[in-house]
Amino acid sequence: MRESLEIGSLRTRLLARTITATALIDQVLTQIREWDDPAIWIFSASNSVVRGRASPAPTAPFLPEIWPRLEEGALICKSRDDLVRYQTQIANGSSITTPGQPPDCHTIRKQTGIQILAHDGPSRTQIFTTDGSKETWWTNSYLPSTPPPSVAKGPGAGK
């Protein structure tokens, strides 16, 4: 009888240890699943990994591209005559001075929205700036008749 009690006690202890091991394995697997979730990994600037929930990236508001436009560095001149004088100086070489006043031309510092008013050949276009200055200028910039794909495919394309 004593032997059967020992076997019964041994079975009970074995069953208790199995239940404990199963519970422990379940806890370990739950922890592994949590650590596998990429949403809880945060990488710091020092390339160390910190556990925690990463905040969602802020969404930038949609800013439509300006079209038509002049890019930064484009030449603009106050009058058609100024643009012709500038082009003549460039064609003759910048070391040769042209008699009369220098052309009233400069390059723009930032991308600027424009409205095309007129063309005088392929290299002279009269424009109106749509920024705060709202002035009329002449430019020798190439202004394609169709917008780039990034503008053509954006929201509001074809309007």
C-alpha cells in the first residue's frame, strides 16, 4: 500500500510540475510574442533599443506643387528690353560692355508661382508673379507647356 501511495504522490507531484511548466511556457511564449511586435520597439539616437510604444509619425499637411513656376536661380528682368540687353551681353561675352544702362535683371531666391502673359520667341516670356509681390517680369527660363508628372498626378490635376 505504501508503494501505491508513493506512486500516487509521485504522479501528483509530476502533474503539478507539468502544470507549472506549462504555465511557465505559456508566459514565456506570451512575452516572446510581445517582443516580436515591431510597434513596441523604439530605436534611440545612440542605436540602443528601448522597449515601449512608438508614437505615430506626424503627418505633414498636403502642400500642392506650384504650377506654372520659376525655380530658384531663374533670371527675371524688369522689361523686355532689359532681357534683350542681358542676352546680348551674354552672347557677346560678359567682358564686353554694352553701351547704355545695365539690364535690370536678377535671379530669384526661391521657387515662385507665375502666370504666363506672353511669349516673344522661344527664349523670352512675359510673366506675372503670383507670390506677394505680384509684379510683371520677363524671363529667359524654359517654361514647358505641361506640368511635371508630380504635379500632373497630384490632387486637383487637370483643374
